Amino acid sequence: MTIIELRQYTLHPGRRDELFEREFVESQEELGARIVGTFRDVGDPDRFVWVRSFPDVATRRAALAGFYGGPVWREHGPAANATMVDFSDVLLLEPVGPGFPDAPRAAVGAGAPGPTRVLVVVRTGAGLAPAAADAERLLGVAPVVAATAPHPDDFPALPVRDEQAVVWFASYPGAAAVREARDRLAAEPGWRAGAASVQLLELEPTARSALR
């Protein structure tokens, strides 16, 4: 089963740069990871959000060990770590239904960040989440749905959150469509019932993000 990581990093003010997309995309994918998307948080200039996936648990463990123990991280890891305040806000998920489709990625130095948006809805707690059809009705588009993976984190150097979560990933052509989706969610608050917390992230894809 595919393993998905939703990773939210808090960075020092003004420290978002292009190091990640220049050095850390192909170098991870060569080892078996897939960098699904890289994003700037529209609501928080110091949050960097990215989605990484692996075809299975064994590939994840091997890919992480190879990357974080390899030459690219040894060379650039200290500079990357210097930008970060916190990197522990991570959910380990697996898709419920279809996962992320394959999509092209711009070359280094090419591409543009906008105008598309991705809305990520993170619902935590043991309560049942709305069915996929209800999620599509509320969001206005068919989301990719993922839930907490039933596997322990076997790479403890990168901590993950120990809680149940259901996450919706929805892509939109622009900010206006995201506002409409957020208005629908606000107008029907019953979908939050049973959740311990709900987080909405409005994300702007970076220049090389495959998910847009």
C-alpha cells in the first residue's frame, strides 16, 4: 500500500528559498520516493508544506536511510536545517481510494508558482469522516482522500504525529474557487462532527510542484 507523508515545516522568517527544489527532489526520487507536491502556505509566510510518497513501507525505510545518510543531505542538510524552527508536524497516511495521479514537473529554474491552489483539510480524532461523496459535494471537486496509515514509523529520526487523521487534498484553478469551497464548508459545519480538530491549509504550489 502506498505511504503518504504530509509534512508541515515552520521556518525562520524570510528563510524560504529554492534549496529544496534545486537539490532535494530528484535526489530523493532516485532512491524510490516521489515528491508529490511542494507548497507555500497562503496564510502563513513561514510555513513550507510538502507531500512525499512511497510505494510501500519497505521502500520508504530504504529511501529515507539512503537519502539522509547520503551525499546530497551531507552537503546541503546543514543549510536546510538552519532554515527550520520545527519539522515534526508530519502525518503518515495511506490513500483511501485513488491516490495522486502522475503529473509532470518543471525543470530546475523553470515553471511558475501560480495561480492554482491546493486546499488541504486535516481532520484529526477517532470520529468517522464524511464519505467521499460528501467530501466532493462540500469541496466542489473530487479530492484525494488519505487516512492514518496502520504502520508504525520505522524511521525514528523523522518523527510523525501519533494520532488518527483523515486528510482531503483538493486542487483548484485559483484562489476564487478555494474561497467558494471554504464558504461551503463554513455553511455546513456538521461535517466537523466527531473531530478533535480541523485544519484548513490553502496552499500555493511552488514552481516545480507536480501537484497543482
